[in-house]
Amino acid sequence: MVNRTGLSGPPMVLPRSKSLKLCAAAALCFFAWASGTALFGDERDESKKDQPFALLKGSCFDQRGFSLPGVAIQVTLPPDENGKKKEKRWRLQSDRRGEFAVRLPAGEQTVVVTAGKKGYRKAEKSVQFYADELQHIVIQMKPVAKSE
């Protein structure tokens, strides 16, 4: 015998108490997911939140002083002298206001910021960090000359 759902056999009906418990559990999981709350304790994410970090923020402008969106930014942390730490790179793009931000590991270090966009010369800046701090840089992009 085929029922309305196209499956053979009688339709499966849960008792009212079980169906309410399943609905409540599903709703709880959905709201926990939507709010970003971990139900089962994700210790890995929590430990990252507690660690100190350095924050590099920047703004990109063209030669006339207008914000420049879509600039490809690369932040490079060179390897240390001992060779214990490898080179790390972060790639990002400036937003519609020409701004960008990246979290870096805290500590004394120098990072190299490289910015590039089609029609503009590449720009490079070095930024020194001493601890868990905020550094803000301004990158002024110069257009490529027509003869180049």
C-alpha cells in the first residue's frame, strides 16, 4: 500500500511528547548556531579569544587623497634569526572605504606591508610592534606613469 508521501507502509507518527521534545531540541540547536554560541564547549576557539594579539589597521588613498577600495594587501612576518619560526603571510583586501585590519601574534616583531592595485605602483612599509598593541598606517598609492 502506498500512502500520500509516496512511501509504502503506514505513515510514521511520533507521540506528541516526543515530537515536542525533538522540536525544542532542534530549536535550541538552531538558536545556538545562529547566535554563535557553542553548545558542546569548543575549547580551541575559546583559547584563541583569550590570547593577546597585535592589531594592524590601515587606510589606502590615491594621490589626490581619495580612499582607494580593492587594494590587495599582503602582511609578511619574516622568519626569526634562529630559524625556529617560519615566515607567515596574511592576504587581505581594502574595503570600500579603503580600510583594512588584521590580527597578528603579540610580541616584538617587524612586519612588512605590501600594497598593490592595477594602475598603481606597489607600496611597501615596515611596521614595528613591541607587544599587544594597535598600529595604524596610511598607504598612499601613486599611479603608474603612462610611459611605464
